[in-house]
Amino acid sequence: MDLLAIGAGIAALTGIGAGIGIGIATGKAVEAVSRQPEARGNIMQLLLLGGALAEATAIYGLLVAFLIIILKP
């Protein structure tokens, strides 16, 4: 089995971590809004910022996986 394929698969697994992280963050944001509705704007702003950073991490992992596959020696 080619080790490059294994490395690319491991790099692509970053999407799972990002999905779990965004799910947990969304659940906590919903809890926070239900406890303190007047802070909804600030909570949503931070949720969107955190979601964007988590998605960027997943995209970097996907990019690394593609680079491993494309630029193999």
C-alpha cells in the first residue's frame, strides 16, 4: 500500500474535526442565546468567526491532502 495515500487520507480527516467542532460550537451558541437572548448579536458574531476559522482549518487539511497526492515524488 502506498504511504502517500495513507498520508493524504489522514490529512483529509481534518474535515471530521472541523465538523465536530462547528457542531459543538453551534450547540453552545444556541444554549447561550436561550439563556441570554439580549446578547444574541454578540454570540452570533463570535459563532460566525469561530465557524470560519474551523472551516479554514478543514480547507487547509484538504489542500495538504491534494498536494500530497499531486506532488508525489
